[in-house]
Amino acid sequence: MAIPYSDDATKVAPPAFGIATPPVVRNIGLSDLRDALRLGWEDFKAVPSHAVILCVIYPVLGIVLFRMVLGYSVLPLLFPLAAGFALLGPFAALGLYELSRRRERGEEASAWDALGVLRAPSFAAMLGLGTMLLTLFAVWVASANAIYVAIFGHTPAASIPDFTTRVLMTPEGWTLIIVGCGVGFLFAVVALCVSVVSFPLMLDRHANAIDAIRTSLRAVIKNPFAMAAWGLIVAVLLVIGSLPFFVGLAVVLPVLGHATWHLYRKVVEPDPNPPQQQPRPPIGHRYAADFPANLFPWSHER
């Protein structure tokens, strides 16, 4: 039986998930890093309220983790927990990428718009990669604790001055610093390589996690000096933000989150065939009877 010919038969449907053509990775320099930070600061100034709301979870997370360490002094874990924010930051900044993307397109951006990332077609892939970073964070904290126990034993420090003296004034303390920083550096390199542009790419091009990680690795291989400098910038800013009891992270983290989006734009060539964006429906009138459904406008979409 002959099959009727149709023009539609010659059309190949685009892949439902993933990237058909690998993104083109550019060479960047230090000037591009400065420009990314400048643009990140501009985004932060334009929408500052959401930054505090999103990033207040970091001090809270730190406090909760401290309290979870029952029966053992939390002092040895203070630095590993603070340093571990660099591992979780790329995932926690998803909402910030969405806001920078909206501002880049000339759209209005507010705190609520950060939740639009939940509707991204590749959100499941982002969640998967975020889970991997969370696992990396947990392994890092466990490793840091094991290093401390191997050097000082299970006896906790009596006080903050006692702990400071142990770490800074003894040969064992210097061993802890050298070994701990070396191991932490390896964890940071892994996190940087797999996530430096992964999450913005998944948000922008609906890529899956494998394609995003491959592109991130290509970006690091092609720009080793610039990416090393970016990792150093992130580490220094996180240290500065963590010093006053993590309060400074409420500014440092959103700026770095926005800057990461702009770094992605500089590293990866724009998509010649960008995914079609669904037009946003007009807001119209809102009525008291619709509360609280109006807090979640995407629930009305079909």
C-alpha cells in the first residue's frame, strides 16, 4: 500500500532534550572577567531585594549544619563549611541566572521572576547536576573532618582561642592547613570544571546535564588561565563575604551569580537557533477570591 507523500514527512523534529550541535566556545581574557563582574554588579544593583532573600539561605544553612554536628565541636568544620559554599554556589544561583537573562532581553525582573527557573524545560537536569554538587559538598566536609581527626584525634578544642592556637601555632596545625587546602583545592577544581557554565547553558539552551558538563570542560580546557583566575576571584570574594559571620555572602553570592551568567555569555557563542520562548500572558485583574493561586501564576498555564 502506497503511503501518501506529505511535505511534513521531510521535516525532522528537533530533539526534545539536549543540544544537537555542540556550542562554540570562545577564548576569553582577564578583561572579560572584569566585565562579567561589572555586569553582575549592575544586575545586583538593579534588583537588590531578591538577592538578600535568595542568599539568606547560606547563613541559615551554615547555622543548621553547625547544629547538626551533635556531640562534637563544630570549630574544625567552620572553614570547610564556609569553603564549601563555592561548591554549591553555581546551583543555588539558578534564580539569579534567570533574572540576568530577563534583564538581558529587556524584560522586567523582580524577585518573583527568579522562580521562573522552575518552569525551565531542563530544570530536572539542573536538579540532577545540583544533587551531584551537593554530594561533592558532603564528601568534602567528611574529608575535611577525617583530615582533622587524623592529625589531632577526636579530642575537641576547648575554645576558639585553643582551636586557633592548635591550627596556627603547632606543626600539626600547619600540616592541617597544607593538607586541607590541598584537598579542598582539588574539590574546587572539580566543581569549577563541571559547573562553570553548565547551569546557564541548561537554562539558556535547554541542554541536558551531560552536554552542559562537556561544554563546561571544553571552556576550562580552552581558557585554563582565565578560568583559574575566575576560580581565584570566586575564592577570594567568598572568603571576604564569609569573614563577618557569613553576612557578606548576601552581597557576594548574588553578584557572583549574576556575573556567572555574563561569563557564560562571553565564553559560549550565542545560539543561532535559540529555543522559542512562550509569550507571557497579560496579568489582567486579580481578585481576592483567587488568593493564594495568584502567587503561582504558572499554575494557570496549560
